Amino acid sequence: MAELLQYYGTGRRKSSVARVFLRPGGGDFQVNGRPFDQYFVTAAQRNLAKQPLLSTETGASFNVVANVSGGGVNGQAGALKLGIARALIEFNNELRKKLKAEGMVTRDSRGKERKKYGQKGARKRFQYSKR
């Protein structure tokens, strides 16, 4: 039996993790077994997730199969972006220079700031009463 040719990349953003498989094909895109357009409802989320494919002009030559978990939908779109970029680099290392120039190789390390004691949240304080 012929071995399945695919390129793998892991992307993370906030608490979301995306496992991305790029397989040679006609541009089919599935996220968690659902069509891409059904999973990511807004155009901004779709554009964010597809950014590496559009910038390298490889969108029509790969089928993307992704499993995402954790966090919210925007975080998952960011994780998917990094996962696709890493899988493209595994496919062709010469694409790294273009992807790095557009800031798609670096993991976005911003996360949720912890709540501090004596305060209502990470930054918000309890209401101060002078009298």
C-alpha cells in the first residue's frame, strides 16, 4: 500500500492547539471534520487562518486537514495560521524567508494575565470609597 504523503505542523495561540496536515490536492480545507467556512464563521477568522497559504500562493495545491482544540475560535484561527506556516516550511524550506518576513513563523506568546489578590481581575481594582 502506498504511503500517504503529508506535511505536519503544530500551531499554538493562547490556550488553543492546532494539528495541521497538508496533503497534495485541490484546495479542500477541513477543520475538525467540518468544512472550513462552517467552522470559521467570520471573514476575519478565515483570512487569518488562510494567510500563510495566500502569501505563498500554495492554497490551490494542498488539501488542509486540521484538528483544533482549546480556547476560543479566534485563538484557534491564530493557532491554525502558525500550524499551516510550519507545515509549509516542512514542505519547502525556501518559503521560510517569505513567511518570516510577514511574521507568520513566530508564535504569539501573549496569553491571559493572572488575577491578582486584592483586586477584581488582572488589572481592575475593587471600587474605592473615600467616605
